Amino acid sequence: MPDVVVHLGSAAPWRDHPPATDGAVYGPRLDDPDPTMVEVWWVDGHAGLVFRYDDGAEFHVSADAREIWGTWPAPFTVEDAAVYFLGPVLSYVLRHRGVLALHASAVVVNEQALAFCGFGGAGKSTLAAAFAAAGYAVLSDDVVALREQAGHLFAFPASNYLRVWDDSARALIGDHQRLPLLTPNWDKRAFPVEALGYLLARYPTPLGGVCILGDREETADAPRVARLRPGEALIALMPHTSANYLLDEKMRTTEFAQLTQLVESTPVYRLVPHSDPLRLPELVKLAAAVAGLTGTSRD
């Protein structure tokens, strides 16, 4: 029996049901520095949760998070829908099932996962792509799912491509037009890891470290890294869990316990990149050295 059944291009049985009187979960706020243009609510009877995006894409998730329906208007495509499905919608399903999910990218260094957290535009995917170019395996992008196994946190493999902007693509491969657009209706490009000859991790990997990306700086000491104490790390990581704006009280309690376990067992660092994209290789070396992960790539 599958864990989750997905119906793309099909409407949920309760699509036309009105919202529950107590059903509002989330709506965009004008003061949000990283706004998510989506409204989320429970339908009458709480049979399911509705995600409605401002471009008309809509997803319904059953109350037990075991079934998902998705629809979208023309001229959008299934590739457009996948951007939402593989991000906030799937993140909510993971969180509902007790899986900690970071808004992050991850690579494998010396058989340990190194995750990069940060707000939108911080350079998470770009740094993961730079690691790929240096010979390290890419584990995941945008969402990093973490589960405990045998007393250790493991990061699970996900997408086989990274999402990068044109300027990042130019810094990485010279000609950004060599990379396809994620969809005809989005500006980001797909960085297909294996198609470019790079390594892709396929198995869960023990978490060895987390780097929280700060703002880029054009200073003499950038790039630089500093380890955070557990209390600092806990506060710094809380904004970087995936779909955290959808959590109810029980799910937030679970998240707090999971993050506490993470910062007590895994080193967390503040990583400040240099604003010059030509210094990406230097950032890779610095990031790979943290948490005792210094080692060799496939080269």
C-alpha cells in the first residue's frame, strides 16, 4: 500500500465544500519578508486541507495526509504544479507525518550529509551546485527531510536537479542558456545533476552538519564560518524549517523537540559567502571543512 496517493489534474471530492468556520490556517501577510502567495484552510467538516495559490493552482490534502489532489489553470503545466507540490504541499505532508523538513539543500561529504539553510535567494542551490562541480554528490534541494534511525538523524535523497537563477547558472557553467527553464512560466532554471556529469546521492545519509547562509558580503574576511552554540543554533534554525507557517500546536511541539535533538547532536554553523561569485570554490572548501567533514571529493 502506498504511503501517499497523488491525483494530478483531478479535483478532490470536497472541492466545492465551503471553508470550515474555524478553518483558516494561513494567508499571506504584507509585512512578511519572505511572503508565500498562498491561502490555506480546512473545508467544512475538516475532511481536507486546501492550498490555493494566487495564480490559480490548487491542492487538496486529505485529513490524514495520505491523499493529494492538484489542479491548475491554463497556460500552466504539470511542471508548474510540481514546483508547488514538491515544495510546500509535500513539506506539509512530511510535517504531518512527524518528519522534520528543512528549507535547505544538501550534499554528501565523507559519507555525511551537509545541509545549507537560508531564506529565498541566499544561495542554497547555488552552493549545492558548486559542491557538485567540485565532485561531491548532491542529496536534495529546497526540502531536506530528516528522520531518526538507530539514534541518528538521516537526511533523505529527493530531487535529481537543483533550481538556480540565471546569474548563478552563469557563475557555475558560463552560459545560463545551457540549462532548461524549470517551466516555461518560471524564471528559474533546472540544474540537472547527472545529465551534467555530476554525482547524485541515492540513499539516506547521516546528518553531519548544517550551515545557515547569511547575507553575502564584500569584505576582506568573507567567506567566513562560525559555529553556533546549541541555544543560538536552535533560534537560528527555527525560521528555516519547511512549511512552518502551516503547523498546528501539536506539530510545533514535535518540531521543537526535533530541532532540540538536532542542535544537541549536530554542529550548526553560520556561513557568510562573499558577494563575488568567482569565490564560490573558496566557499565550497570552507563549508566542506566544517564539522570535521574535511575530505576528498571524487577528484
